Amino acid sequence: MLLRKTALVLALATAALLASTATATAAPASTTATSTTPFAAAAANPVIVVGGLSGVAVAYEPIAARLRADGYRAFIYQLPGLGLGDIPTSARAFANYVDQVRATTGAASVDVVAHSEGGLVSRYYLKRLGGTATVGRYVSLGTPQYGTYVANIVAFLGLGSCAGVVACQQMTIGSAFLADLNAGDDTPGAVRYTTIRTLQDELVRPTGNAAVNDGAKNVLIQSYCPLRVVGHLGLVLDGTAYTIVRGALVDGSVRPNCLAL
């Protein structure tokens, strides 16, 4: 059974890089950039990059570095316990982290760029924990907003109900958690919502489940760049995906650069 659980965790951690021991509870360090690029003014909201399941903080440094180069104060939030536990519990911890970032920067609001499970943690914070008062923009990258068959298929592989991994159970299509999260308005408050997905996402199937309803800007990369190949982890590394993130953070139109590195 231990070997089976290990196999599950490894499968779910495809998007992670196991190279850091950074924790999510430490006080956020200042990351103010000196760039004078037109994409971000000094007064722009700080941006919190929220990691996904088994996503260690260092895996998100590439996108955080892009944000800093564009003038943003960027922070990385690693999910408690690498996101294996209860998503609402992770969301409550995230709420505390948002308050830390606001206290550190003096900003009234933050923007959120969330990968995979991090998008569910962030959405729960917005919808159930009053986060709409402190978040200006929400951008998700490959988040299973309506679940993924990758979680459902674990039972088919003989591993039972996600081998006891709570977050996996909650990301199963039709789970009680997702039924609650998706009841009513998908996009509450005055937050500007953007979801970004890719046809080659190996962990969110069907890929349409990475979109939300009720006025969000749902962007499929291949609708604009049909030859662009981007996987699940690639969403936080890919230049084209980043140009969509950058546009969302300034409330711009969807104009991805299909040749961006």
C-alpha cells in the first residue's frame, strides 16, 4: 500500500520540482523590482504566485522573475504540506499569507496568479473567506475548476479513493468540495477573473474544466496560437502563457505573443 501511495503522489507531482525546502508560513520577503517597463507601475498591486499540488516554491521562481522584471512586487506561496491536505484548510492559511503581504507592502489589495490546485485554494478564499475585499485580479493556470479525470482514474488503477490524499479526492469530478465551490456565482465580487488553459495539459482532463462561468475571461492558448505546445508545468514556464498573464494583470485584451520565449 505504501508503494501505491508513493506512486500516486509521484503522478500528481508531475508539475513539481523537488529542489527546495522553502516554507509557506515564513514572513514574505520584499521583492520590489526596479524595472521601468510599461506593464507595471510602482503602485500596482503586489502579485502572489500560488503554487499547486506538490509544487515547491522554487518551481515558481521563473514566473515570479518575469513579474519582477516587469516591475511587480512578486511573492510565492507554497501550499501547506505541499497541498496534499484539505483545500479549505489551505485556503485559510492562504488568507493569513495575504494579510502578511498586505502588511509588508502597505497595499490594500493584491493580485493572484495561481497554478493548478492553487487556483482552487485561491477561489475558495475569494468565495468563502471574504477574499474579494482584498484581491483585485485572479488569474489561474491549469486549475481543475470543475475537477479532473486524472483524480477519478486513481480508483480505476486500484488505489482506492486517491489513496487517502485529501486534495486529490476534492479535485475528483463531482466531489462535494467542488459542488460547494461551484454552487452559485463562479466569479463573486469585483475581482477580475481570468483562466488560462492548454490542450496539452496532462493533469487537467478534460481541459475545458479549467474554465469558469459567470463573466470570467477564459483563455485557451491554442485558440490564439494553434501550434503552441504547453504542458501543465509549462503554464508557469511558457513565454506565451506569461504574455496572457501580463495582459490580465493590466486588464488588457487577450493578445498573446505566440512566439514569446
